[in-house]
Amino acid sequence: MHPGRRQHLLTWLADQLQRYELCPEVLWSGPNAVLRVTNQRTKAIRFIACVPAPQMATWAWVWSNDWALITDPRAVPVIAEAMSS
């Protein structure tokens, strides 16, 4: 669970969220990277972090009021819905 992987995972998520008409941008680099997601329609801005989930030997996406394991196939649609509301 190398910390350098965080930025790679956030970049992947940003690419996925663009399909949902959201404007994601990875801020900072390395272990401090976060994803800023702007909803163009509502102008709402939300942030997503990527944190280790060692008990599951993977990573988790974390945003206000919720989280999802990166290995969950429903994670991207759930995140997109949360960012669009």
C-alpha cells in the first residue's frame, strides 16, 4: 500500500467522473493529493481523498458523509451521484 499510489488512483477516478459531466481535478501531488470535483450545473465543489484500507488490503475513496472501496464496482456511479447532488 505505497502512498505514491494515491495520486494514480485519484487520476483514474477523475477520468471516470468526467463521463458523468463533472469537472474533477487532482490537487497537489504525492501523499497529500486530493480530488476536487466541481459540478458545472450547480457549481458545487466537493473533495475526495484516497486512503489506505489495510484491513481489506486495498484503498478507499472518502468524501463527506460516505466512503467506498476502490475495488467495489459500484463505487464510481455512487461517487458520481454523490457529487451531482
